Amino acid sequence: MVLLLLQYVSELGFHVSRLFYFIDESHHKMFDMWAVGFVFTRMISLTLLFLAVGFGLSRVENQGLDWEAGNFNTLPIRMSVLLMVCLTQAWLLWKFIRFQLRRWREFQQEQAARRRAAAKQLPRAVRRDNGGHENGVIKSENGASPRPKKIKAP
């Protein structure tokens, strides 16, 4: 019952974060909180599994295989249950981590594309080619001015 409660609380967090995201698409922090809760739920589930099946059932007095009484508390069955649940939790975490990494890469690519688009849209600094102009006076290549200078009256 505790494992089911943990699983359903984790799924409730996911659905609540989706609802907030559908209401306003700027709510991404809820998904981050859910991601932490999801990993936390998997770790707690594995811990409780080892405590209950690994340690709890091994201390029970009746550890024989009894089909009529429904007792399957033997070492090979306990180990197979531990292995199956561990593999299931590992598979869930693997899919989750791959999804998060793919989402992170897509976000990084999107941000890089936005930066490139913003850099293209910014006007580049206008570089003036003085073309022989120096301080407002046209200079020829040999340094002589093409027109005579005006003499200022005193």
C-alpha cells in the first residue's frame, strides 16, 4: 500500500504540473519539481522493497514452499522478485533519464538557434570607409589636396 501511495503521489505531481503548463506555458518549474519527486519515489520504492522482501521475509519462520497454504517464501523466489522489481525500476529510471536528456539537448539547441537569429537581426556597426577623407578634407593618394585650401581671414 505504501508503494502504491508513493507511485500515485508521483503521478499526481506529474498531472498537476501538466495542468499548470496547459494553463500557462511559462510554468516549467513544476516539471522540475516532479522530476525530482519521480527519482525520489523510485529510490524510496527500491529501499522499501529491499527492507520488506530482502530482510523482512528472510526472518519469517516458515520459509518452505507450500502450494496449498500459498507460501512461496523461498530464497530463489525472493531473489527473483527482487530482481524483477529492480529491473522494472531501473527501466523506468532509464527511460526517464533519456527523456530528460533529450529534452535538455533540444532546449540547448533551441537557445543556440535563438542566439544565432538574434545575432543576425542586430544591425552591425556601420564601418565608415573614409575613402580618402581625413577630418573632412579629401586627400589624394600622394598627400596633396585636389583643391586649394581656403585661407581664413584674420
